[in-house]
Amino acid sequence: MRARLTTERVALTGRRVRLREFSADDLDGVRGIVGDDRVTYYLNINSRNAEQARQLLDGIIERARQCPRNDYYLAVTALDEDRVVGFTRLLLGDFEAAELRFAIAHDHQRRGYATDAVRTILDFGFGTLGLHRVTAAIGPENAASLALVEQLGFTREGVLRDHVFTGGAWRDSILYSVLVHEWRPRS
């Protein structure tokens, strides 16, 4: 995949959001996402404290400098403001495939940011990165994310039983995918 070989900084613009590389100044925005139980419950992770959020951000920034690059973990900001309101991530795998992950801070949900961010990163993934397949594993109780991927043309493949351990219990995920020939890029 040709884009794995670059260390160029990525900046993408959607209709409602911008996707850009994270910086050390984004710690408050990251904490507002991964430190909020209302968000992390649906991410199937345990909420992180301030130090864990800082370590996460440091890791994101470090991985963005690697060559070859194995993921595109991008900050989501509103078009009119550079404050982080979410993230989107393509975790690159073998055979021109990637896993999609995304989240929007609780106070910024229901504004179309997630849909625009996912559409924007998928246009980048299928276009610039030359991906063939993108998957998304979503908790069955996450109605908003299930609706989002279905709206964007993903196909439900099945249930990943006991897929993640979080909050002291094993939880299932529903696996979705979209293939390059099924993707409808934004015109």
C-alpha cells in the first residue's frame, strides 16, 4: 500500500469537520473522549485517567511519525474551530484492509460530525491509501454507530462473541465491512 510508506502529515476536510494529525496541545480534547464513561462505554474500553490519556496521545503522535505507517489516527475538529471533538482511525492490516474506529465527545454528538468524519476518512482510505476492505466492530447496544455504518453502505457480517473485555465483563461486537467497489465516495 503506497500510503504506508509516507510520513507526510494528513489533513482532510469534510463538510462539517476537519481531520488532522494530533498534537501535544490536544490533551484536553483527548481526555474529554477517553475519560468520559458516556463515550467509552460505547468504545468498549474502560475510561482513562489523565495520565493514561496523555500516554495514549503520546503513542498516537509517535505512531504518526513511523515509516511505514500502520494507522491513521486523526483528530476530528469542527470546521470553524480547531478544538478536538472526536477521533477517527484506520488501523491498517494486511491485504489492503483496515479496521475503522471512531468516537465523538458526548457534548458534540448528534451534529453529524461522526458521519462526516467516517465518510471523509473512508474516502481517504479507499482513494489515497488504496484499501480494498474496511471493517468496523461495534457493540450491539451502540445504536447510533450501527445506524451510521449501515447508512454509509457497510454490510453486517456477523457477531464476534465475547470480543472485548471491558467494565469487568466480556462483550460481543457486531462486525461490519465495506469493500472498495461498494463504497460511494462523496461527489
